[in-house]
Amino acid sequence: MGPAAGLPSGAARSLERVSRPASIHVCSACGHSSPKWFGQCPGCGAWNTLVEERAPLAAAGRGRAVGGAAPVAPVPLAEVRAPAVERLETGIGELDRVLGGGLVPGSLVLLGGSPGIGKSTLTAMALGRLTAAGRRTLYVTGEESAAQVALRARRLGADALRVPVVAETDLDVVVATLERERPDVCVIDSVQTLHAAQLGGAAGSVGQVREVADRVARAAKGHDIAVVLVGHVTKEGALAGPRVLEHLVDCVLQFEGERERTHRALRALKNRFGSTNDVGVFDMRADGLVEVPDASARFVAAATRAPGSAVLAAMEGSRPLLVEVQALVSPSELVPPRRVCSGIDRNRLAVVLAVLARHGGVGLGTSDVFVNVVGGIRVDEPGADLAVALAVASAARGVPVATPACFGELGLTGELRPVAHAERRAAEAARFGLDPVLAPAGSGPPAREAPSLRAALRAALRGPDAATEAAAVAA
Ligand code: TYD
Ligand code: MG
């Protein structure tokens, strides 16, 4: 006793006095944690990898959980009963289709898109329709004032005006409100503006955004609230925020388009309750978003058919869609020359240009090449290669593309490779009188088949009968 007894109690007291930090900084590369933020991780030396997180709960609680937990018996998957999930239909057909039939209660949906694209408009409209259908809804706005939200709702009509709104950025308040109101559907606009008081970082930082999603997810699951988190993503993906959420949420929707144009496309990048194949198409009007169930018609009507224009029979998910691909080729003063594209992948364009040069006799080493998919549509599928090649070759030669529509993937040896859904693409083209569609060998009778890029170029840039000739020559 005596001095020996005094020491530990004194040590305990001094320990008590040291306040534990509410947050820690964890390296996302090696897992090293530190109470302080460093630009360079002291653990692995990586830069800018430390992310603020809430400090773990007291060790006592964890120790008990590990020591006293009872094991559970694994169950064969066949015996797991999956309850039929009820869907909350938003009444916006294109949105419901992309969601896989509507919102799932208790699920988290992340709606991403660049600023001004129409995320708030889409969510306000959806909540309006849900309210009109008798669902309990809540619109949490951290970005705009309630007055601004009301102003938008006035443009969208009577339904949107009936949505209850909360203007709040404090996460604790938002979660408490969710737990009291228990709406069927809640929109949080945006996830980057909410702030968790337990963490020090600024709203919108990686740690903050993750904490917001985590807390909201728990409230959503606990009370069966379907939550739509709105998140800004810049064109360059510069804002780190929403990206880190993709694995935390059940569904990631991306709202795309060009702000200057009225055309908008909604696609699912991830969906635990449906396919990621569907794309919703909208038109931004003065009184909100209007669904465009037949997008092909509008793109076909708008196609210029001038040199540098080709119509692509693309697949937008499970739907065929006719889009116009435009190219411009001009002498370059730059080394290396410029390659600018929108709507297609840059690397894919590089491949197409290389194949065109090597196997199509269209060398563009001293030319700037610009390629654009009209209407702000993105075609991320190999079937777009041929249309890009034809548009570029047509622009380079100043000859219009003679084939009404086309699709096909370019192989590195200059062959034209078959792609999925050939019949549906050809049928969509035929629906608009754009037949025969120029397609890879094996695509079936309604299509005009070309075995190689060379044959396709001959068919498309010379005349309607050249493809069969070329096929005969190649055979
Ligand atoms: P908004 O939904 O606020 O975009 P986000 O939430 O993605 O930042 O809408 C952006 C643009 O849409 C805005 O510039 C105005 C326009 N707009 C319309 O053209 N029609 C409408 O009915 C509404 C509400 C907005
Ligand atoms: Mg907004």
C-alpha cells in the first residue's frame, strides 16, 4: 500500500482527464490511424490518404462483444426466404424503370450528377407524385433555402408544392427529424451540405460524407425509409464526396446531359434491386422534366446526314436507341494533334483512329479529330466503334455516309466484330426506315453485313452496293 497504491489511482485520474478525441484519421491505403491529420501517412508514406472518421467506441464494449458472442448456424441459401419487396412507384416512368420498378423501402439511393443538371428538379417531381399518391414524404434541403425550393416547386405544379420541406444542414437534426417524421420517402439535397458535429472536417469532406451516409442509412433501415441522397459530381469527378459512397448505398444513379441542352439521361451504375442496363431519357422544359419514351425518333429526325455524320444503332441498356455520331477532322498545328470527344470513351477513340489508319487507309496523324455523340448521350459500348470510324472517315474525305445506320465493334486486325442484340438494333433502325443497317458478319438478314472495316468503308462512303462487292472480294 502507500506510495504503490497511490500511483495507479493517480495515473487513472490523469488518464480520465485526458479527453479522448471524438475523431481519428485513418489511412485509406494502409489503415494506419492517428489522432492528428497528416498530409503524408506516417504508416505507409502515401500522400493525402488520411480520412477523418469517428473514433471507435470504448474498448470495454468491444471486448465483451467479442468474448461473449454466441455463434450462429449457417443456413443454405435455398432455405432463405426472400420477402417480396414492395416498391414505391414514383410515378415517373423513366425513373421507376431505371430503379427497377420503383424505390425499395429502407434502401439508399445515391443520385449523382453535375450541378445544374436537374437533380433537384427530378427529386422534387418524384416526391410530388409520391405525395399525391398518398405517401409520406420529406425533402431535406441543405443547399437551397426553403423559399428557393418552393420557387422551383411552383414551376413543377401543385403536386410538388404539397411536399413537406426541412431546410437543415446539421446531421443530428436531420436524423432526429427522420426518426420522428418517419416518411416513406426522403430526399436529402445534397449529401455534401450536411455536417456531422462529431467530426471536425468541413461539410462535403470524405469523412463527413461517409458519416452522413452511414447515419442516414441506419435511420433508413431502422424505419423503412427510402432515402435518395443527392450528390454533386463535377465533370472531372473532382469532388471526392459521392464517389466514396458508391459501395455504401444500394443504388447509384447518374444524371447526365449538357446543361446548355435540354436532353437528360438517367442511368444506374449500380443497383442491388434491379439491372444496371436501363436508361431513362428526359427533356428539361420550363415546367420540369418530361419523359422521352421514344428518344430514337428525335435523334433520327435531327441527324444532319452531312459529311461527318453517321447514325448509330446503339443499345442504351436493354433498349435500342438510334443516335447521331458527328466528327470533324481539320489540319492540326499541334504535335500531337488534338483528339476531343464527348459521349464516347477517349481510349476507344484512340483505338478506332489507329485501326482506321492501319486498316482503313485513313491516316489522321496531322489532323485534329473531334467526335461528338449528339444530344449529350453517352455510348459506352463496343458497338459504337463502326459509327465513330465512319463519321471520322466521312469527315476526313468530305463524303457523306451513304448507309442509313450502322453498328459493330472494330477488332485490332481491321475486322468487324459482332456485338450483342444485333436483331434489336436492326429492328429499331427498320422502324425508322433506316434499313439496311450496316453491321458485322453474322448479324442476320435484315442487316447489310460487312466482314471488315475496309468493306464497311467501301459500302458506306461509296454507294449502297459496295458492301456486297467487298464481301465477295474478301471471300
Ligand atoms: P436543378 O434541379 O436545380 O439542378 P441540380 O439540382 O442538379 O443542380 O435544375 C437546374 C436547371 O434546370 C436550372 O438551371 C433551371 C432549369 N429548370 C428548368 O429548365 N425547368 C424547370 O422546370 C426547373 C425546375 C429547372
Ligand atoms: Mg440542386
